Amino acid sequence: MLIACFADIHANRQAFEACLAHARDAGAERYVLLGDYVGYGADPDWAVTTVMDMVANGAMAVLGNHDGAVGTTSETMNAEAQMVIEWTRGQLSPAQRQFLADLPLTVQDESRLYVHAEASKPEEWIYVHGTAEAATSLAATPAHITFCGHVHTPALYSLSITGTMTAFTIASTNPIPLLPGRRWLAVLGSVGQPRDGNPAAAYTMLDTDKKEMTFLRVAYDIDEAAARIRKAGLPLWLAERLFTGQ
């Protein structure tokens, strides 16, 4: 089975449409959505509607911190991110806001765990920046593979049967074999706002038959996505950063 996994869409319609088309063309059979459907971008209504439709058709989805912030004033963010969340609330219907509020923090699917941030304290939105956080997350679940987002930079970690943590550098879009005797944590990168210096949208494909994972990049119409942000009156740097992947 080919499972396409997406994280940190951030209301970037152009990026998400390009990734969905790419995944369909690649033969994806199941879709997983790892949160932050809103925030930063100019099309939250479209993004949430699309996620709702996908879930209704069998996709799995979890809550991200920006999604959670739509329904609460207690979530702490920087001033500009908070401004976008307040604007986003006005773009979403009550049904859309309720859909976000009802999303789970984690989803377990066979030997796979899906979470926006990390598994030990998913409600605290801890970033997996290195092997220490990856080890803590892996220790919190027996899952063979944990998928998360939140960091906006693709990464892959493994834990051997002897307790050795390994961090892999994602340098290409070649399939990575998931060797037996290890447990894995994949940080997907971001569909809508990459921050690894590569402006192309990021998502991940898991082949459960071949036991391989591929970190993919997809070019999209950044000019249009940036124009939409400017037209909405959102902070200009949210448009500008899309061109540099920062």
C-alpha cells in the first residue's frame, strides 16, 4: 500500500493542490494529514474544506497547534502568527471550526503512529529538532513508525534494538529502506511553508509492501500563493518567505 502523508499545509492552496496531484499520479492509496491546515496562508476555508472532504472519504487527520489555536485564546504564538489566526477565525464557518476542534492529537494505524508534534506530550507541541527529542518521542510509543510534522524541515531518525539513535540526512528523493530491527520517526517537512532552504512543497510517501519511505518535493505556483497572501492583507513577509523556503 502507498500511503501519502502531508503536514503543515498552512492554508497554501497552490502547494497542497500540487502535492495532492503528485500523490494521485504516484498511485497513493491512502492519505494521512498531520495538522496545521491553517495559519500563515490565505486560503484557510479551502484548506479545511478539502481536509474535511478527504476525511469523509477515508483519510486520517490529526490536530496541529495552529488548528487548535483557532478555537482558543490560550495558545501562545508570536504576534504575526496570532494575527493570522484571528483573521482565520473569521474565514471559517462554525462547522469548520468544530471540525478542527474535534480532531484527535494522535491516530494509531496498525504499526504506525501519526502526530503533529511528538508522541510523549503531543498537547505541548514539542519540536523534534534532533535525536534527543526523537528518542523521547519513540520511547512514548511501541509503534514501528511514527510520523510527525511541526518542524517544517524533513528529517528521519531510527532507534536500533541496542538503543542507538541515528539521524539521517534527507539529501534526495530516493526511497529509503526501513531496515528491520529498527523503529523509525519521520519528520515530514511542510507542504505549505518549507523552512529548509528549498521552496518546493514537501510530503512523504510510505510503501508498506516494499518497506520504503520517500521524501518528495513538488514545485508549485509560489507567485500565486504569495499574491493571495498580499491580497488578504496578511503580513508581507509570509509571502516573501515562500520564495526562499525559510
